[in-house]
Amino acid sequence: MTIINSQKMKKTLIFSLLLSGILLFNIMPFFAEAAILVTGTRESHDASYVSVAVVDRPPHCADCTTTTTRPPHCTTTTTTRPPHCTTTTTTSTTRPPYCQTYNCNINTWQCVEAPCGTGQYSSLTSCQANCKAPITRYSCNTNTWQCVVNPYGPYTSLSSCQTNCISPITRYSCNTNTWQCVIDSVGPYTSLSTCQANCKAPITRYSCNTNTWQCYQDTYGPYTSLNSCQNDCKAPVTRYSCNTNTWQCYQDTYGPYTSLNSCQNDCQSSVISLNVSCYASPSSAQTYQTITFYSNVSGGTGNYSYSWSGSASGNQSYSQRSFSNPGSYTAFLTVYDSQGRSANTSCSTYVSSGSNQCPNPPTINLWADKYSVQQGETTYLRWTSSNANYCVASNGWSNNKSTSGIETISPISNTTYTLTCYGYGNCGSISQSVTIYTATTQTGLNLTKLGRNLSGGSRVYSKVIQVLENDIIEFHLTVSAGNNVDLYNVIVKDPLPSVLTYMPGTTKIGGVTQPDTITTTGLSLGTIYQNTSKVITFQARSGPSSVYLSHTNTAEATANNQNKVTDSATVTYGLVAGAATVKTGVNNSLLISFTLSLMIAFAIWCYLRFNPSGQLALATIERKTRDSYLALARYRNRK
């Protein structure tokens, strides 16, 4: 029994040492609740019990006793060994403290024990090192500008948050509906006063509705006040023109009539009938004497065209011829207007045989290439004649000339050139004059105005143009620059007297048609360089003569940095003597004087009969009559 007990004790001791080593290194914690068998009996215990095994071997004792001390809830087993056991061995087993685990209480931030194996930390030290309250973070509430706790806030302390969490500069913007300043975090104004200075309702602008002629608000309108808009926003005056095709009045922005009634009163085809008459001058002539058949046309529309037949021929407003045999001669005339309407008439003359009559009287035609030149400038005089024996030059030139030719002239001032051609036998002579107008080169801007009667067959421009009613007149204006200046922005204006009517489309410069503005707003010539000139021509039609028989037509020219210059030509109503004056003796002079006297008397009677203020015209006619008789007296003195 002693040996068996000793072996059991050895086994028990060895097992106890192995178990203690394993627990020491925390390799087998799950054996913490294992029972230590000392005597082969296992008792239940908790994890904190202490097991003590005592083996008391007295020296050389016969039996040995082993005492095992357990926790209070454990029983004690005593084994008595024989006295021969001389030694006693005691084994003590204690649960190591590292089996205790700990958790962190996040409310108190203190470490608390946890059942073995259930705690987050295996030691108190490691638990205390990590169980600390976290850093409190803050962020700024930009609505209330207060700091609030925010786990992800940018600030780690309340003071640093409060230092930065300050309301920024108050910004303002303008409410364009109420025109009040309102707080706006991104507004353009940093102060209320600045915002209020700019936050004002804009100026209300207005425009004119040209359909209703009412003013209305318009952001981009030209008017800044309603009154100014209303003053201008008025329907324009409706103007009318007459359609000469349908004889109806129609609205025309530039029409001559400002009311429909006035237009309708004038726009009536029934009162514009075409009336034509003619007469011969002289009505009683001698053989080989030139007789002129004149026409009088009124009414109709537009331009007239003429057709002579019978004892006259041609397509002008008059026709001239002479007769070699005595008798009564009748000319027939048909006139057409632009609408195709026509009217017919006829007139007669009586031709008697005269003594010492010339069968072939001389004729002459004298003209110039230019009628207006500058000092030192040359031009040509040209002439032709028929039934002439020889010709003599006078006034601006001299010496005998051939019956036809050409000659260069260079006048230094206004000069008249006269040429007289003499016929054969007792056929007398005929004279014609041409005046050349000269502009000085020392004057910056020069203007010369001349004219001629195209209907009368004249090819010579002069200052005095003899016309009858419905004759076509061509005006000739020369604008020149001196030798010391260039002319810029040259404008020529030639308003016509009431007895003349401008013919549209006839204004030309160098043969090129120009706008129809010369008689109204003026014609622009642009630049005229020094020592150069420009020539303007245009046509007008003569109307019925008024109280006065002569009418002065004045033109004007302007240029930059130049004084305005003017020049005039005179339109005279009366008989067209033709391009030359024929001297045929005393008898013809008496006949002409007699005829003129009859016409003057008739004109005076008509004037005094139909015009209450005719005394002024009577005085004019008396003066002309006196001049005629003085001319006759001078002629007789020369004879």
C-alpha cells in the first residue's frame, strides 16, 4: 500500500507541475476549471479557488499523511501515510491574474472588469491607455453663427470654433420688383447705403406706336417723359397726289396737297382739256418776207408735240417760212399731249407783192463752243451763212470774215462778238452777236448763268431769253474755281420763277443725267479743283405770262469757306425775232413798228381790261414803246 501510494503521489505531483506550466504561459486557459485530483476525488469549484496539496513525510515515518487544502466550499481529504514516509511535499496552485479582462465604460471612461475572455482589453494597463474620452470637435452653424458639436467638425476646441464662427460682412442686393435692398450673402453691395444709392427704379422710357399714335412704355424708347412722347407722337399730315392716269387722288408722303378736297378739286380730267390756237406774224406780209406761225397751247397733260402742215411745216412750237408769190396762205397745226389727246387749229397770212424785194435774203448762224470761260482760257467762235456776199466782224473782234468759218478767241473779260453778213444786190444785211462771259481767276468761286430758247431754234446762250408760252428753255450754268483754291462741297441751286416749270430728268453735267434737285434743295457738284470748271444744263417750260413780261431767274453757288455767289438770266415774253436781225430797208422797219404798235396797244387794252392794278404794267409797256420809237429814230438818223 505504501508503494502504491507513493507512486500515486509522484504522478499527482508531476501532473500538477505540468498543469502549472501551461497556465503560466497562458496556453491552456480553458483548463482553469479542471479539477486537481490529489486523492482521486474531484470537487466542484469556481474559477478563483486555491488548491493546496501538502505531503508531510516525517523522517523515516512508518506512514505519510497528505493534506489538501481547498477553498471553503471544498472538502479536505486527509491521507495518512505509513510512518516510513520521511519527507512531506506541498503543492500550491493559484489562478494567474492575467486571466482577468477589462472593458471601457464610455459614459464614465473608467475600466471595469469583465468575465475572463469577454473583455476588450486583457490587462488593466492597456484598457486605461485607450479608455479616454475622445476629442470634442465643433463646426460653425452659418445660419445662427453658433458653434455646435460635430464629430467631423473642423475645429478641435470650442474657443477656436468661436473665434472663426463670426457672421461675415452683411451683403445686400437690390430687389428689382420692389426696388428695396435686401440682405443677400452673395449680394453685390457691402453696405446698405451703397445699395440704396443704386437700388432705384430706372427712368421710364416711352416710344410712339405709329399705328395707334399712342405712347407706350419701352425700355429702349427715345423719350424719357410721357409729355415729350405725346408731343411728338402725332399722326403726320396726310398728303395727297393726283394720279393723272386715273384722275384719282391717292395718299403720298411727298404729295403737294394737304387735304383730300384740295386734291380732288384739282385732280379732274374734265377741266384739263387741250386747247390749241395759232397766229401768223406778220398777218400781212410781202413776198420773200419771213413769216412766223406761232402756237398757243393750254391744258392737256405733260409735254406737247407739234405737227405743222399746209403752208407751214416742222415739229416745233412755231414754224417760219417766206413766200415768193402773193396770195393767202394757211398753216394747219395738230398738238398732242403726253396722254395722247390731240387738238387742231389753223391760221392764215396774206402775202402781197412788194417793190425792190430781195428774192434770197442773207441768213447767218453764229455760235461758240463755250459761253463761259476763265481768264486766259480759249474757245471757238463758229459761223455759217447763206445768200451772203461777205461778212464783217465788230465789237470784240474785227476785219472782214469769210461767209463761214471758225476762229479762236481768248477774252479777258465779258466780251460781245458781232458778225454782219451782207447779201447780194439790194438784199441788205443780217447781224448776229454772241457774248462770252469771263470769270476772273483771282476769285475762288465763280458762277455764270445763261439760257436759250430751244423751241425757237436758238443755239446761242445769252443773258436774255425771248420766249412764248410753252417754249422749252435750256439753262446753262458754269461753276469755276480760281487759280488759288480748290472748291469743296460745291452746291448749286437755281429756283425758277413761277412762270417756268422744271422738266424732270433734264439736269446734266457733261452729258450725265443728275438728280432733279437743282431747283429745290440744290445740286451737289462735289469738288472742283483750281483752274477747272463744271457746266450744268437743265430745261424748263414757259407757262402763261403774268403781269410782268420779263422775269429774272437767279442762281446761286456755295462752297466750303467761300462766300455765296449769284448770277441771273432774264426770260422775256414777246415775239422771237430769231437768231439774227435782218435789215431790209425803211418800208420793213415801218411795217415792223406798225405791227409792234398794234400788239402793244392790244396788250395794254387786255391788261387794263382784266387787271385792276394794270398801271404798273402800263408804265412798263409805255417804256418799251418809247424805246422802240427811239430805236426807229436812231435807225433813220443812220440812214
